[in-house]
Amino acid sequence: MELLTRIESNWLVLLIPLIAGLVGWGTNVLALRMSFYPVDFVGIPPYLGWRGVIPSNAEKLSQSMIQLLTEKLLDVKELFAGSEQDLDKDLDPMVKRITKQVVQEIATEIAPEKWARSHQALRDYIVEMIEKSTRKVVLSILTDFKENADQIIDLESVVIDAIRKDAGLLGHVFTEVAGPELKFIERSGFWFGLLFGLVQMAVWIYFPAWWVLPAGGFAVGYITNFLALRLVFEPHDPINLGFFKLQGLLHKRKKEVAECFAAVMADDVLSPDNMLATVTEGSSKDRMFGLVERRIGIVFEEYKSDPMTAMLMPPERITQAKEELLEQMRTNKPEPDGLIRSFVDKAVTLRGQLSSKLQALDAQSFEGVLRPAFQEDEWKLFVTGAVLGTIAGVLQLVYLFGGSLG
């Protein structure tokens, strides 16, 4: 009865739990926004401003993802060790295009006069020989690529290059994979805040010291952020609490998280376009081109020993043609339907391999999919929540209850 009497004397105290709930919700929402946005620094560099925690630490955060990918999730050789079935048929457009280009070069650049005077039978023979040798060399090169995939495809470089090109990419990965968990963090802030607000209200009713509301706001802002994050990841295994089981949301959704992570990684990070961009630069390009050069050298030696080819081109002109071809391959960008693109497109098992191996991970390792994003500078998010909660408490003290600090 005494409690009701005290409440009747000032009905505004009933607003304390509601305000605490709104503070808990607002600080959690803001904390998440500060984690992901803005993607680029806003303010006066280097210190007066803000950049999202994840974009500002993208390369550092990606290291834990790379470690998880390379050590526990992906075997590059397995990715490119798919079935050879229908490979011949898949290569038809490329083989015909290359054959047409080579024949055109012979007819217009390498031996135009001899080609013009040659019999149709010789031309048909040359075209057929080039098409057969092209198919053979392309298959050999793709086989070499597959056998040396772990030397050509550097997953670390692919991930880092993709993140450098798109500062918001890592944030996109986390928001896609952890959508329900992020919603929980936002909404739970209100309910946790409401519960703490009831305690705060009771303390204020019986002990209306000036510092109670600011201190309560500090606790609400800090603890709601802290609890929400912990409940995303902990406990790893379900704990039976009578009417319900308590388990970290991420672990409860393990299958869905694994499938979503695999899809986002395959489509947006380890995509054929990103792999292509990485393998056509730096040391990967050198290793890949070394394999190509060796196979092309073999086929051009076969051309030199062919008597029909000798009728059009002497050996020294064949050698010159080989060098010109290799130079074109060094300097030209890969064709959309070219050899290198065909290779990276063969990573058909990427999504399935990622998903199945993620689901097989132990709880601690599985956490590594998302945990680093929240661990990095999470204290800043807790402190931000605490500061905003304190400000809300001060405003309640001054404007609701006419108090003052001190």
C-alpha cells in the first residue's frame, strides 16, 4: 500500500520503466548502426568523427574469416576437382573462337600470300589441326590449373582484395548472415530496459537521490548492450530452464547461418569475378601464365614438325607467332568466355562445401563466423550505450522531477 501511495503522489514515476525501455532499445539500435555505418569516415580526421567499427577494421576482421576459411572450411583443390563430364562440350564456344582468331591471324598477318594461294584442302587441314590442338591444349591447361589450384588461387588475397574494393562488403556479409540476431539485439534492448526500469523506479520511489536516475540510465545503457550481445553467442549448448531452453541465437540457427554464410561468400566475396581479378594480377598471374606458356610451347613444337604446316610457315615464323600469341595473352584482359574464366567458374562446389563444413564445426569455431565483428571495439559500443543512458537519466531528473545535479 505504501508503494501505491508513493506512486499516487507522483504518477510520473510510472514513466521511468518506459523511458528505460526506450533508452535500452535506442542505445542498442545506435550501437548496431555505429558498428556498420558510416562506411567511410565522417567528420574531421583523424579523431573528430566516426567510421563504422566494422568498415574501419575490415582488413583486421577479415583475418579471422580467412583463417577459418583456409584452415577449417575450404580446400582449394577440392573446389576445382569437379567432374570432367561435359567439359569438352562446355569448351566448344571457346575452342571455335580461338580457332577463328588463329586462322584469321595466319590469313592476314602471318602468311597472307601463301594462305591466299593455298588450296582449299590445305586450308581445311590447317583449320582442323588448329581446332584439335586448341582443344587439346585448353584441356591440358585446365588440368594443370586444377592440379595447381592451391598455388594459383590465394584465398587470402581474394578476400582482402574484395574488401579493399568495397569497404562495406564485410558489413554486408554480417548483416545478411546475422539478420535475425541483429533484430534480437535491437528489440531485446527495450525489454531488458523495461525490466531494469522497474527496479530503477522502485529505488527512486524509496530513495530519490539526485544520482539514482543518471546511475540507473548508465546501467540500462551498458547492461542492455552487454546482455543482448552475450545472448547471441551464449550459451553454446541448450540449457533447460523448465518451460524453455536457453541457447545462443547464433547456435540455435546453426544450419540457417551456415547456408546463408556460404551463399553470401560464394556470391559476393569468393565470386568468380573476384577470383578472376586476383589470379590475373601479381604472383598468381605469373604462376598461371607459366603453366599456359609451357603447354602452348608444346603445341607450337608440334606445328613445326607438321609437313603441311611447313608449306605455309617456316619454323622461325612459327616461333615468332608463338611469341606474339604469348605477348597478347600477357597484356590483354581475360575474355568473358576465355580460358581463365572457365577455370574460376569450375568452383561449383564452393557453396555446398562451405555450408556442410560450417555445420560440422564445434560451437567455438562456428562462433568465428560472426563473433570477431562484435568483439572488435565492442567496449566503445557499451560505453556509448552507458553515456546515452546517463544523459537520459539526467534529463528525467531535471525535466520530469524538477531535480538538479548535486
